Amino acid sequence: MLFFAEYKSHFIMLGLILGFAIAHSGLAALRTKAEEIIGARAYRVIFALVSLTLATVMLIYFFNHRYDGLMLWNVQDVTGIKTVVSVLSVISFIFLYPATFNLLEVAAIQKPQVHLYETGIIRISRHPQMVGQVIWCIAHTLWIGSSFMVVTSVGLILHHLFGVWHGDRRLEHRYGAGFLEMKNRTSVMPFLAVWQGNQKIQWQEFLRPAYIGVAIAVVAFRLLHPVAISGAAQINW
């Protein structure tokens, strides 16, 4: 009981990640049936509201408890570490937000659809969100150095690794042989398909509005980071 009390926030964070994973992956699994019943736009709105609400709760709790538990290391004063963490964070955002490829579908203005992408960031990794999350976790774990951060990173990475399996399974069920052919031409491991000769980076494919949106988001998050942390501190979670 003493151990649980001392590391209570660690277990709560794992619970929040598990809850988000169940809701996010569960709603994704129900997409086909749900769209038949309520329509693609209504499904997208519900999916977004549930995911954003749970993610916001998780983020606030993370901000307020990120230094809980044991301090395993502290390298924040090491020369160059802040730059390394900042660069890794920017790279993580480039991978984390491929959904911005279709902004109007994300906002449910156009009818949301499932797509088999094989361009841009997908040439580097078939699951860029997983890659981005791993990079983000490495950067923030290095910077913060607490046991709470380690637990959070492990939980997030496990969730995204499950998402790799779950996402491939859903796409194979939906597209069959078409997905399997695309799967053979791409890779989960970054740049593996390029190294194997199955893909070739086409840099012009990155010149699209979605990546401008990612760049704006990166700058906005950087500027609003202190505001978000101070705002979360006002909520007693």
C-alpha cells in the first residue's frame, strides 16, 4: 500500500493511457459499422470529441505530475541537451500528424474516408504516428528524467505498438490484397523500405499544405508550451 501511495500518479497515468487506448482503438474498430448507422461525418465528430477529451485530460495530468517519483537522472544543464531535445521534438511532430493530409476530412467538412497512402512520410514509415510518439518519448524522457516520465513513455509506446498491429489488421480486412501489396512496399521501421529499394523519397511530395500546418503547429506548441503548463497547474488533478 505504501508503494502504491508513493507512486499513485504512475498508476493513474497508466490507467489514463489504457482508457485512451481502449476508446481510440475501440472506436476505430467500430468505424465501418458506426458509419453505416450514423454516417461518416457524425462518426468523425464523435471520434474526435472522445479522443480530444481524453487526450486533454491525459495531457493536463502529465503536465502536473511529470516530475513525480524518483529522479533517475538530470541532464538539463548539460551543454547541447536542450537543442537535442528541441530538434527531436520537432522531428516527432513531423511524424505524429499525418492525419492533416486531409484537413477537410479531419474536420468532417468533406466526407471522411479511409485511404491507403504510399506517398510522403509513408515512404519513410507506414506508421509515422508510432515513430513520432517514440521520438517524442525519447526526447521528453531524456529531458525530464523522472520515473513518472519513464512509465508514461512505456505506456504510450506500448499503445502505439498495439496501434501498428491493430491498424494493419483493419486495413487488411478492408482492402485485402491491395493492402498486402502496399505493406510489402512499405515498412514500419523508418527508412527500411527505402534501404531495401522498395521506396524512394520524393521530396516534392512534402510540399503540400498539410506540412505547412505541421510547421505552424510546431511553432504554436513551442510558444504556448509555458502557457499550457501554467494553465494545467491551475487544475488540481
